[in-house]
Amino acid sequence: MKKILVPTDFSTHANNALHVAAQLAKTHNGEIYLLHMLELPMPQIDVMSTHSDLPEAMFFMKLAQKKFKELTSEPYLKGLPLHEIVKFHQAFNGIIDTCHENDIDMIVMGSHGSSGFKELFIGSNTEKVVRTSDIPVLVIKNKHETFEVKNFVFASDFSSECIGPFQKAVEFANNFKAKLHLVMIITANKFLSSADSKARMDAFIKDFNITNFTMNIYNDESIEKGILNFSKHIDADLIGMGTHGRKGISHFLNGSISEDLVNHANRPVITFKI
């Protein structure tokens, strides 16, 4: 967590994410990359590659610089290394490109909650970032004066392909000295007996040196509801899961579950690519 990218539209929700990112950066001696996207119409984006003096583009650039100046003067950012980036690009491509250009370790972004990502991202951009990012994505819903993770839920089907994301989740939990609550959600359509579920989870964790954890098998109407209800039951501080790249959330999830879960959870969610 040395290099943290925070996409911002200068909204309250984006600022909530920045506040958490600042706490992470201070704790881990990291730095923050603030990214603002100017999504001009495609013809203008093409022109921007050779002409940067378009009146509309210059207006929005100056406005962004003004807002950056106001934002970076916030007391909670004092003393942190900050990098301000403005790009004339579509949000999704700009975020991914910026991560690769700067060797970013984590994306921290804001969300509206149950109403979706309407300020920071439009349409399918949020789903694309969460599903396809090859680095962890931490989604923040509310303001956290102190971002603490004492109880961390990791939801999975505990198949072998989830070993990578789980390793990252363990490292994240260790950084916070958090208790990991491993949960497998069982539904009528994805039924697996309790004995078989436990056997799979036992086999999955046998090669991991973890002590501060619980194993849970939870029944519900759907995977999404199961994760949300279990997390509420233990009052989790964070929900984690693996994502399957362009194929969506880890194969035990499908369709729009990943986006729905991120949108509907009232608590922070972190995703790790499989």
C-alpha cells in the first residue's frame, strides 16, 4: 500500500475515499495519486492529443487545478506525498492506464451506496474497474474519521483459483491485526452439504499460517444476500472477495452480483483479482 490511487470528482463520496486513503498512506508510509478525469466528447479527446489549447478543455483544466488546490489544503492530507493527475480520457481507461503508468498498489474509490456510483463513475465504468483491475480495489461508502478493520469477512467458494486473492486478503488483515471471518454461502441453486463445505474450507486453508480467523457456512436465498446478512450479523468492518477479471466476480458469483454487492453493502468492500 505504498502507492494509492484515488479517482476524484471532488464530490463528498470521493472525499470520503480520499480520507481513508490518507489514513492508509500515513500508516504504511505511502503516497497518494489523485486522479481527475475530464470526459470530453470523443472527437475532442482525439484533438486533445495534438492541441491542448481548446477553450473548453482549458476551462475545465483550470477548474480542476483550483479544486485540487482547495482539496489538498485539507488538514488530514498535511505531510503526505501527493501527486495530482488530470486526464482527458474516459474514466475506466484512464484509471487503469494511470495504475500501470505509476505502479499503483491499490485503488481507493468512493460510492453512493445503494443508489450506485452516480457521481464518480457513470454506467458500466464502476463494474469494469472492480471486475478487471489487477490490483486491489477498496470501495468506501461513508465517512470514516478512523478507518479500522477489526472484523474482516472474506467470502469465497474456496476453490483453488481463489488462493491468490486469499493470500492478499490475509496480508491485508495482518496489516490491520484484524480477525478474518471466512464464509461460504450456500443457496438452494448452489447446494453443498455442511460436511462437504467444511472439508473444502479445511483443505483450502491447510497451507496458510493463520490463527486469528473463523470458518463459517451460511445459508441464504442468494450469494449476495448471504454475504450482506452474514457481514451484518457479525458487524464486519470490511468485506473482501476475489474477482475473476473480465469474467466477473469469482466463479461462485455471476451476472451482476459483483456490482450489486458493492452497491448494496453499507460497509467498505475490497476486491482482489484472481
